[in-house]
Amino acid sequence: MSDSPIEKSNKRKYFLEKLSGRFFLFCALISVISLALIIGFVFFKGLTPFVADGYSFVDFIFGNDWVPSEDKFGVFPMIVASLYATIGSLIIGVPIGLFTAVFLAEIAPKPIAKILSPSVQLLAGIPSVLFGVFGLAVIVPFLQNNLGLPKGQSLIAVIIVLAIMMLPTIVTVSETAIRAVPKSYREGSLALGVSEIGTIFKVVIPAAKSGIMAAIVLSMGRAIGETMAVILVAGNSLIIPTSLTDSVRPLTTNIALEMGYAAGTHQEMLFATGIVLFSFILILNFVLAKISAKGGQ
Amino acid sequence: MKTAINLSNDSSVQAETNKNVKISVNNFNLFYGEKQALYDVSLDIYEKEVTALIGPSGCGKSTFLRSINRMNDLIDNVKISGDIIIDNENIYRTNDVIKLRTKVGMVFQKPNLFPMSIYDNVAYGPRMHGIKNKQELNQIVEESLRGAAIWDEVKDRLKTSALGLSGGQQQRVCIARAIAMKPEVILMDEPTSALDPISTLKVEELVGKMKKDYTIVIVTHNMQQAARVSDRTAFFLNGEVVEYDKTDTIFSVPKDKRTEDYITGRFG
């Protein structure tokens, strides 16, 4: 017995069904493959000096001198600079961002929130090079003139620029988290004669804690990985910063500044710098996953 | 001596002069934007009694309850006229919401404990009002949980999350949390509607016991509950108080045809 027209058309449907499934899978694989390729490439290049050429990994991480022409590759000052810049920007950015989120979600009258919220989101869309240019044209001269520095490009300039750049992430993610706190919690607290601000700090923010933590970790990732804006305001000196006004070179700018002309071991060492950077991001993502899992419970 | 302003003008209410009026409501109107939700509500709520507010959904009983501790302030565009007077203080004139809500506690329809331990939930109010002494807090927590008839069930797990309790237990901890503020009035907004029958019974028994210390106003859609727990009942319909009287009277000889229709289950 031959297939009826209906069965035939069904067969075609099943075939199409399967085909589309495969196609979507292929699309999904592209991103995974890209990730694998990038990681593989960076690690292969970056680990070569240590595995094949006998450079000490410990010296690389804890070495204070980065002089490629003398075969000295130590990234410790850059690790310190990256960490200081990230922590510093968090100290400024997190409270401002969190208070903005609280204001938008809890206090602001609707018309004001309607103007403020999109402005904050627009801030996220500004290309990072523009943040750098702004920092160079406004923040750097300001610091130079007001703090009496010989050179305004400094750790504090990096911190300020990064703090502004992380605001949209902190604000939007924590605003969402705060809005997700059930109204009944607020009512329960207000009905006990607790003020609105007291309610926000003792009930709403603790209840939104995991979302706010996620916001902080995400913005840390942004701060530690930011390159373009930082390059313009960091000053790029290879020293371990001892004060906020020191010129610094974080990990990202080291790669961006030198990759253009580096060759051989020098180039491989820049990939190794990338590995250090990547490890930080990996740790942050791991922490983020932990936080999200906890928040989901 | 103030007496009940009620639409039935029942003499038995006026005759009873040994009870004090705790909350006096005069021509209270409430609007959500353009829409009027309460029309000229006037009634007196007596001290250390249970007053039940009944009526079909959307009749304004919850809105009225929330006017007594000004929880409606949280909603935009709410306008009111008329007076609610508690202990000779017009609560919409004094504008001290914090003081008002300290005096008038509230228990909500769904248990709304905070995601903290049982102890912290009950201690939350007192702590936020400045009590830091540990012993004092311990005492308040124990007294409040005993007062809400839940102490024996939770005394060994005070430091565990309150959200691990059953719904009925959570609701009684909510009552304990309200009691911890030592209020004079407790408002209950359908406190048993999310509970199973046994938990409901426990809460009802508790309400019966609590009225010796507190003035209780309870919204319920369950008429048997109103009949069981309350001393007085107000029947709301479309934002108006149709009838307000002693519960016995309302349920045996209602004056208004609409009340009778409602309590005999003809609508609502």
C-alpha cells in the first residue's frame, strides 16, 4: 500500500521539524565553539612560555618588573592596579547605584522615574571610548588642577570613570531585584509603624540581596575587563600604586597597548596576561552562579 | 458617653453604655481617583470587642479596614473625606502615621512574614522602634508568641526561617508580630482565607481570646466566621454600610432586606 497524501505531507513535516531542530542546534553551537576556540587559543599561546620555554609562572605573577626588552615579564603591578581600580570603583559605584535603584523603584514619583530610568539605561549604551574621552577631557584636567598633580591620569581617574560606567548595570539589575520583592513584605513592615526608609533598608534590600549581589558581581566583571576607557585615563605607568594619585596600568591596558607591536615571547606573555584576566572573570562568574542558585532557593 | 451611630437605630446598642467607643467613624468617604469606593461610612467600634465587617467582594470592607491604619496612603490618587477618630484623635489630621500604625496593628490576608527567622520577625517591630536590650526583646518575643498561641509549636526553632512554617503557623506568627508592638487595635483582613479549616479554627479561637486585651476589627467573607467570633457586625454593600448592629441581631433579625438576603446566601 502506498502512502496517502496526508501521510506524505506528515513525513515532510517531520523532516522539516528535525531539520529546523538541527539548524537551531548548530546556531547554539557557534557560541560554544567560539568560546572554546578563544579559550584554547589564549591558553595555548599564554602557557607556551611557561611550558615550553622554562619561564617561571610564579615570577610572572609576582614579578614587579615588566621590561620586555630585558626579557623581564612580571605582571604583579598590573594585578594590583586592576584590583585597586575595581574595588575603588565598587566603593563609589555600588552605593550610588544602589541608592539610585532604591529611589527609582521605591521613592520616585512615576513621572520622575519615567525620565530617570531610560537615562540610566542610555548610559549603558554609550561606547566605552567615549567614557574614556570624557574622563580625559574633564576628569583628568579637573584632578590635575584641583589636586595639584603633575599628571591627572591616575588610579583615582580610572576609579571615577569605572564607577560611572558600572552605574547602569548596578541600577538596572538591582532595580529589577527590588521591584521583585513582594508588596506584602513592605505592607507588613509599614503596618508595624516602621518608616518607609526603615522598611527599605531592613526588609526590602535584604529581600533583594541576591539580585543586588548579582548586580555587584556583574559590574565588577565590567570594571575589571574594561579597556578602552581605562587606557585613556590610567597613565599606564608600570608601578605598584601606593596612592590614589599614582599613574597605573591595569591588566587590560597592558594587552591593548603592547599587542600591536609585540612578537615572540613578548606576545605570548601578553596572552598570559589575558589568562590572568580571564581567571578573574571566571571566578566572578562562578561566584555569580553561586549567588543566583542561592537566590533561586 | 458616645453611642453607636448605626443605621438601624437599634435601642439595644444604645442601651449598652458600659463599653467605650474606641474608633469613631463619621461620614467617611474614599475615592480611588474618580471612583468612589466608600460612601458616608459612619459607625462606632467598641473597645475590647470583635467587630466583623462582612459583605460581597468589592463592597469596600477591606478598603475601610485599611483606612483605619491609613494603609490606603500607599496607593496613588486616594482621596478621603470625613473623619476617623481613635481615642479622640482624628487620624487623618494628626498625620503621624508611624504612631498610628504602632497603635493599630494589622494582620493580612496572606501570611506575609519576612524572609528571616521566627525570632527576628517578631522582634522586628520592637527593634525598629529602638528596643535593643536582648533580654527585653527575648521577653517580648516569648510573650507575643504565647499571646498568639504559637509559642509551644515554635519555641525550639526560633532561629530557623519563618518561611518554613505551615500557612496556619505563619499566620499566627504574623499575629504575634503585630502583638509585639503592643497595639491597642488589631485589624485583620480576611486572616483565615488562605488557611485550612483546622488552622482557621485555631485563629478563630485566638481572636476570641485576644479580645480581652485588644479591640479587633476583622474583615471576613465567611459569615459563619463573623457569627462565631464577633460581637458586632457591619454589613457592607457597594461601599455603604447597610446595617451595623450586634452580631446576634444581624444574624437573627436583620432589619434590612439586603442584609437578610446576603446572610441567607441569596447573593454574594
